[in-house]
Amino acid sequence: MVEERIRELAAEVGVGLPPVRVTGDDPVLPSVFRVGGAAAVAVGAATAAAAALGGGGHEPAVDVREAAAAFRDERHFRIDGVAGELWAPLSGDYRAADGWVRLHCNFDHHRAAALTALGLPSAAGRDAVVRACAGRAAVEVEESVTAAGGCAAAMRSRAEWREHPQAREVATAPLVGLTRLGDTRLGDPDGVRTSAPRRGGRRPLDGVRVLDLTRVIAGPVATRTLAAHGAQVLRVGAGHLPEVPRLVIGTAFGKRSCHLDLRTAAGRAALRELVAGADVFVQSYRPGALQSLGFGPGELAAIRPGIVCVDVSAYGGRGPWALRRGFDSLVQMACGIAHEGGDGSRPHPLPAQVLDHATGYLAAFGAMAALLRRSAEGGSWRVELSLARTARWLDGLGRVDGAATPEPDVTDLIEEMDSAFGRLTYLRPPGTVGGVSPYWASPPPENGEHPPAWW
């Protein structure tokens, strides 16, 4: 199944990939969904694309257990042996008058929006939120929190989601959308860095420059994967943007980090300078947000002909929910995954942030596929993915008798590295090319540690 799905992905984006050697099979994690298979497909596709960019001749391989473990890497991440809490106190599932609703309150402004929508004071605790949600319909809570600028999702069944207007829109989109932006050939115009990735480098993505304007998991996993295969990745954040600190550290291996305030003319000018020297631009802002600042795909291609623009969103770039904020746990609720996992009686999520991680690896695959297309055909390219489309794909992989599967032993996959934050314990990047594992050449940097410049 894994090999066939990787071939389907390659055909979807129009590239030729070397055959991937797959070991292991589902179930490897406790779930009725084919989580291990999904992980192996996403990781395997990215690994095969890296092998193709490296010039061929080296067999890509993926192990199902290793790929599935990578989908839970934040659970194994330690700083000086200490695991951190990834969820804020008010984030979680709440029983509503007619079902369940999930609130995502990891960022302070999302917490404030949820409390405002529920008519609660800013100091309200979980008990007050429980009472407020219990007296309202789940969709009412979802809509009121969303209208207030927060993040929420009512639990829907698979059938209910399939009838939703956004689900119909998502169903028309490819899993990894790859389209060409204009007809610019490599090498034009003079003075613009448009070289293709170097062949014969020590690592498949040597010489590839990546701008990372993403947060949380999916986007950072994509750019961290590109870094593991040798790309120069510069994360562009800002001091005023909220973060989950441990997620930032855990997804920043192999990257550099700078801060730019895109609300200012100076910040936008600095980003334009970076774009002019970039090969790949990965962003997970809500659809249209960067375009309003002059950094939509068309503008990026004008600044840097030959660029690859990768857009990651929650519910897709079109449809009534296109601008809706969303995270993996919310999309699982909305799309019927949490409903099926708990037999409809209460939410039961996947055993990992599968939608985030799968979308991240698929985004890395899409970026590399676009680089392959660019090398052969020229032009600038756009890659589009969404968590909701990934959820539909996961659903389409079928089911497995895996609910009682024991937790896998991953001690052989764990490595350590010193950093400015302390001794880091982490899972090594999955997959191999010619028997060699990808790796991160540097520890996570401190936020904003580096200047906004290429090196």
C-alpha cells in the first residue's frame, strides 16, 4: 500500500521518483486509522524526492515504525531530561448541550477570545468554561468563539462533515497541489539568483535556500525536514507573535532564526531582500494574510523568478472556512476523526498530531517536487496543502484493527545534542537515502538569534 501511494503522489505532482524500500506495516500505534501507513507514505515520498534531487543512484527507504514515531516526536523531546507541557490549561474538549466542542487556547489572544465568546471574565478557569459550554450547542460555541477571533471546533461525524460546504470544497483539491506561476525560465533576469540545486553535493539539498514563515507543527516540520536533507533554512519570526516555546525549539533543528516585523516598511524591505536570494518560501499564515503585505505567490515570483512558494493552511485556500483559524486537534474534531475514534460518545483523537506531521512531510515533498520541476522546466511554482485535505486522505487509506496496539519501543531512534537551552533529547529524522539517515547539522537556535541575511 505504501509504495503504491507514493507512486500516486509522484504522478499527482508530475515527477519521477526512485522506488522506495518499505519495511514494517500497520498497526504500530493504537488507532483504527492507518497512522503508520500514512506516516510511511509522507516520509517515504519526501525521502524519495530528496534522493531524486541528490542525482539518483541511491535507494530511498522508510520504516513504518520509525515514520510513525516521528509523527510523535514532540512527545519524546526533552530539555535536560525534562518534558514540557504542550497544552494550555483551557485547551481541550468540553461537553456541550448536544455533543462536544474543542477549544484551542494555547495562545493568550485565543484564550481571551474564547472567554469573551462564552461571556466569562478574563480570569475564568476551566470549571467556568465547562459550565458555559454545557449550556450551549456545540456549533453555537464553535461559531461564537470563531467570530470573536478564537479557535474552536464542534465534534462532527464523518457523514456530517462530508455534507459541510467546506468539506465539499476540500474534496475538490489535490492532496499536494502543485501549479506553475508564470513562464520565467531559470537564469532570468540578470542579477537574480535562479540557480537550480547543485548536483553531486554532499547532501541532496545542498545549495537550496529556504525561508520559513511558519509556526506550531506542520510548517516547521516541513522546513525542518528540508534542513535535515541539507537545505539552508532561515526562520523568520517576530517578537510580537505568540509561540509555544518548546515547539519552536523542537522544530528548529538545523535552522537559523531571525526576527522581522512585517508591520513596518523596514521589515517588509528586509524580507524582500531575503526573498530575492531564496529558492523556497514556506508560510502558514491564514490565506491572504501575507498577500496583503505584498508577499503573495505572484509578488514573490516577481521578486525572485524561479521561487517555490509553499502554502500550508488549516481548511484550504477556498471555501467558507478558508480564513478560519485551525489546528490539528480542531480539524480532527471537525472532520469526523475524533468522532469515529470515540464511537461518537466522546472525542477520541488520533495517537499523534497526524494531520500536522503528515502535512509537514507532504509539504517538504511538494517543495522538493517543485524544485525537480523547476530544474527541468524552469518557472516559479506554488505548492498548496491543508490539514483538512490531509484528513480526507487519511480517511481514504482505510482502517486497521489497531485500537489495542501497544506503544512501540523507540529507544533506538533517540539521539542527544547540546544546545543553548541545555542537553536536548530528540528523535532522529526518519528515512534513509542509500542507507544514510538525514541529519541536522546544528542545534536549535535561540529565537531571533541571527541577522536577516543568507550565509
